[in-house]
Amino acid sequence: MLELDAVTKRFGGLTAVGEVSFRATPGEILGIIGPNGAGKTTLFNVISGFYPPDDGRVLLDGRDVSKLPAHQICALGLCRTFQLVKPFGNLSVEDNVMIGALTRLPSVAAAREEARRVIALCRLEALAGTAARSLPIGLRKRLEVARALATKPRLLLLDEVMAGLNATELREMITLIRTLHAEGLGLIIIEHIMAAMMRLAHRIVVLHHGEKIAEGPPESIARDPRVVDAYLGEEFVLAGP
């Protein structure tokens, strides 16, 4: 579904992402981990069209989308959430999700119907009429996922949707991610909560200083000396299977 071919992104003299290559297959949950500053969110920005790569290619279903803007990539079925959630605060939860639906649907009525379906899936029905600005962080994270889902993606990129959640909210988010996967949605997840990533991801890509240093199933990543030395240490090994 998605292929990165030696993708590189520079900012002046800084190489934020350097020659990163990997593939994401349909129906897979792919995890991306690495320390702060490893280039994870920059990579998401390149994949989703917010930044063009300086070198390399991003292929979606075999088509080179490297130079397409974000809204065109979204229309092709790839959408992402943002680490810093910024809903339209004065609008209701339902209206926020409806805006996502309007990227693919021709009328407000159809978009509202789709928004209500997605809100139910994300267990936000009781808050549909609530102003987004009044939501705590855990519910804002869920709203961010709902707004992205309303664009009807085939591949969804989740940027730290579990960060800052309490134990109950974390369990609910993991359940939602598993539900989306069971419905056939492809997922790429950036996350620092390693215990959750170990349970969710089928395969993990590890970035360090903008470069890919490891790739494989969670159990091999947890025991990879390069990963332990570069990022996670003993605590990560213990968090593995």
C-alpha cells in the first residue's frame, strides 16, 4: 500500500530524515519508534504531503505522491492525526468530525450522517453537541482520530494518540485501534508507550538521528542491541513480550 524509497528531508544543514525506506502492507499495524528528535513526525509530514522530500520517493499503491499536497494525498485515502491536537474549539464534536467528512462527501447532510457513524465508532455520542474546547486531552485525542476517520482513509497515520492518557483512556484507545484494524484499515503508529506498541504492532521501524536503524517484529526489536543502545535500554527489553 505504502512504500518509502530512500526518503530524505533536510532543513538547512540539518538532515531530519535520511534515506529512510520501508513498506506498509494492507491491513498491517506498523509501529515507528525512536527517541525525541529522531525524525518520526517529520517523516509523517513527508508521507502525508505537508513537506515534499528533498530526495527519494513516497509511493501510494505504486503511484509516486512525493510532490502532491496534503489534501490530494488525503483524497487518495491516506490521512494522519497530529501530535498536538487542535480541534475547532468553538464548534461541536459533531461539527468537527463533519468537517473531515466534507473532504470526501458532496453534501452537508451526507457528511453529518458519516460524522455520526464515526462518532459512534469512537464512542463520542454523548459528547456530540459539546464544544470541542471543553474536552480534556484524552477525549480530544479521540476526536482527532474521529476527524481523520471521517475522511474515509484506507491508511491512517497516528502520531502519539496515546500520549498523555490515563490508564482507562489508554485501554479505550487501544481497543479503538484494534477495532479499526479488524475493519481492514491500515495503520502506522508513532508512539512512546512501548508496552502498548509491543501489543499492537505487527512490525516496528526504529529511527535514530533521522535514519532507520532497525526493522522487524516487536519481539526481535525488543532484543536488538542497536535499539537498546541507541534508545531504550533495559526498561524496553523488559517491556517486550
